[in-house]
Amino acid sequence: MIDINEIRNDFPILSRKVNGHQLVYLDNAATTHKPRSVINALVDFYENHNSNVHRGVHTLSMEATDQFEEAREKISSFINSETSQSIIWTRNASESLNIISYSWGYKNISEGDEILLSPMEHHSNLIPWQELARVKGAKIKYLSLNDDGTLDLSNIDELMTSNTKLVSIVHVSNALGTINPVKELCEKAHQVGALFVLDGAQSIPHMLVDVQEIDCDFFVFSGHKMMGPTGIGVLYGKMEVLEKMDPVFTGGEMVLEVSYEKASWADIPMRFEAGTPNIADSIALGTAVDYLQNIGMDNIHNYEKTITSYGLEKFKELESEGVTLFGPKSSELKGAVFSFHIPGIHPHDLGTILDGMGIAVRTGHHCAMPLIRSLGVSATARASFYVYNTLNEVDLLIDGIKSTIRYFTDGSN
Ligand SMILES: Cc1ncc(COP(=O)(O)O)c(C=O)c1O
């Protein structure tokens, strides 16, 4: 059992008011808030240990290096990677995916090769592959979607063939909340000799992810969506794959030997971390992992399932108003993400009115433009929950939507 009030007390921002109302923050798929321990870790680093890493023999530099590498260890054990060498610090999930594309992709993808994606990919797991395919003359194929927003795997054997060199799939969709059967997809990818990239930006904050159990070749995520700071992300890669990859960025810190003519590369992961890394934010991401593990990822996932089930029930009250809720209708198949459309009310108008009530939701295409268009709308409103949200906040959202519909229908609210 987790005590949500106790958790909420750890997040200073949750006590603030917005437009005269208690903040109801339902934009967690975009970014999450930070507990005091994460904020304090940043302050502590800059106040007490600030120094560059891997460079100095002086005390501050050694302390910074120890904390920085300890954070890498924490990430490694959090996702159960074989070794912390497999953990490469990046700025965010987007950068991690670009590194895979520019390094592994440019070396291994050739004309006629195929890359398989799902139709629900975030632009960050779409455009790097589009660019790679354009330059290399490769082809991108897409899995199909069922009406409920789950993946249709009935034609997977036609789509995944010996031409498929890479399969890159989102674990949990930021636009629909769909939880994808990634272990099965990874197994299929390996059967045809393809590598499997898993976009964990929306899964790792909410559930236990074990990269060895899934057997993915790459796993990417962003710190800021899991209570950590912005500007820090992770690229996990299997060592045997990373070892065959060249660095995308070169410069300081990532070299072994340098002459006026050439350079040789440092060991992994430093090979992929040119220049001074984001030291403070990596350390604070380690603190975020401590915080999440202290609550327990299974507790988080189970609590959020309760929110999802409750939200799905409450959204039924809006069906008579013509409100369409996109994505699966079961908490087994979907995270606590509610993407919806109200006929006659633009999501931006809804978002603005809800903001007046202190309720923060996201409106737009959620960086999944092709998917949103395929739903027959140009934008949706999206409420996305985290472990610090309450069932009462689901009620406030539903009341806010009802009142907005009344306002647009007869001017009352
Ligand atoms: C599923 C998914 N993948 C990738 C990203 C990209 O994350 P970032 O903007 O932190 O690089 C996001 C961000 O919303 C996302 O939801």
C-alpha cells in the first residue's frame, strides 16, 4: 500500500495554486514533477561537490566522478542491464534514438533494407528512421492498428521478413496510453535477424522494465519523465552491439590516444560521451531512481492501474455528450493516459478553460501527428497521470470537462 498524501508532500510544486485553484497536474506524459530529494541532489552537487568528472585528482573531482558513476550504476540496476558500461548518458530519449540511427543505422542499413515501426510512434522514434531511410534508400514499414488502439499483429509475418533489419517500437504510447507486447515483438524481430529498439520514455517512469528479460538491443528514455531533471537521458545498448558502433560525437573525454593525425576511442560508455557530461542532472536522475524504487515500481504500476480503471469508468459519463476517448479500454492494455475529443470544442479551448480551473492537460498532436490524423482529428486533449495524482483529480477533470461542454452548449457552467 502506498500513501499518496505522503508522496504528494514530497513534491513542493503540487502545493501551488494556479489561477486561484489548487494545481491539478495532468500533463505527466510531457514531463513530471520532481520530489524534494531530486531538487536537493542538484543543490547539494552545486553547493558541495561541483567539479568536472574523470579529469582531476583533487577531492572535488573525485567526489563528482564517484557520484556520477554511482548514478550510472543505479540506472543499470534499475533496468537490470548486464553491466553499467551499457548505460550511455544522453540529453533525452530523442538524442538516444538519433545516436542509434546515426551510428548503428548509417553503418548497417543499406538500400532495400526495411525498418519496421508502429503507427503510434512519437516523432522522436519516427523521424530519425525516416531520415536514415531517405539517405540509405531503405524502406519503412508500419504495423497496423486495431480499432481499440492496440497493435494488430495478425500480419506480422508478412511485415517482418529477412529484409527487416531494425524494429523500433514504443513501449507505452504517449498519445493513446497503449502498452505494447514488446517481448513478443522483440522475439519476432530476432527470429528474422533484426535488431529491436525499445522506446521506454513512457514505460520506465511507470513500471518495472527489465532489458534482459525483454532482450531488446537498445532501450531509450528521458530523465524528466521519471521525476528526474530535464537535459538528461539514457541510451542502453547490448555490449556486443555497442562494441561494433562508432561514436557520433567526437572530442574530449571519449578518446584513448590522440595524435595530430588521428585518434583512437576510449572504452564504452565514454566512447559515446564526448565533452563534459551533464554531471549534476545524471546524479539527480540517480536520486529519482532511488525515490521510485523506494515507492516500488510494482506499487506505482498497480496504483496507476487503479487510476486508469477509475478514469475509464468516469469517461463513460461523457459518452452521452459525444466525447470520444481514444486507445484501449482496459487497464491491462493501457497506462493512465486519456486522449479524447469533444465534438465542436477545440482541444486548445478546452485546455485553456481547464487551466482557468487549475487543471493542466496537454492539447495538440502530442508529437504523434500521423497517428492523431489517422484518428480523424487534428488534435486531442490529453490527461496523463502519475503516482502523485489522486482519484479525486480524475473527478475534477471530468467535472471540468462537463462544465466546459455546458459552457459551449448554453453558456452556463
Ligand atoms: C513515447 C515517447 N518517446 C520519445 C519521447 C521524446 O522524449 P524527449 O522529448 O524527452 O526526448 C517522448 C516525449 O514525449 C515520448 O512520449
